[in-house]
Amino acid sequence: YLSITAGSIQFNTTMQRVPAGKRLMINALYAGAISGSAAARCMIKLETSFINGDSFADEGILHPVAAIGVQDSSSTLGGFGPFPIPAGEWVGLTSSCDKAADITGGFFGYMENA
């Protein structure tokens, strides 16, 4: 049995670490949520351990760099990149909803040699 409080932040996927010698370039984010019988409001955030030239990878501190808010819908956020994330940094999505919902999300980009 698992109880997840509505509005709490969820990690429903793994956080990914940028491999050594590479740089991740993110240029779009997509997200969506469906709740079936109720209009769930959800916030899906792209978070990384790298912000303003500083690394917080060792501390595990994440910083939101982009977000999409949806209510029983989906959306794409493009045109903000490429956003570079250097080797050794963590990147992933977090989400929070006010009701039970199925959430999806991801990002588009590419890897290049650092």
C-alpha cells in the first residue's frame, strides 16, 4: 500500500546523469496529464543539478529550468534551447498534481562531445 499526498512532488522516472566527455543539449520539453473523472491540475518540471555555471551534482540539489502546467491536456515547450548540461550533471522530470492522474513527460535534444 502506498499513499501519495496530492500536491507532493513525485519522481516517476529515473534521473539521468550526463556521461563523461559529453554535453546534453536540450531544446524542447513535452508533458501531459489525464485524470479520467476529475480535472487534475499538474505541473511537470525539467530539473537539473547545474544552474548558472554552478554544479550541485554531489549534493543532489535540483533546480527547475523549465516547466509545463496542464489540466487534463498535453503541451510542448520548445524554442528555449539548446540548453546545455555538462558531463556529470543530473537531469530529469518531477511532477506534482492536485488529484490522482496519469502523467507523461520528456524532453528532446542531443548529445555532443564536450
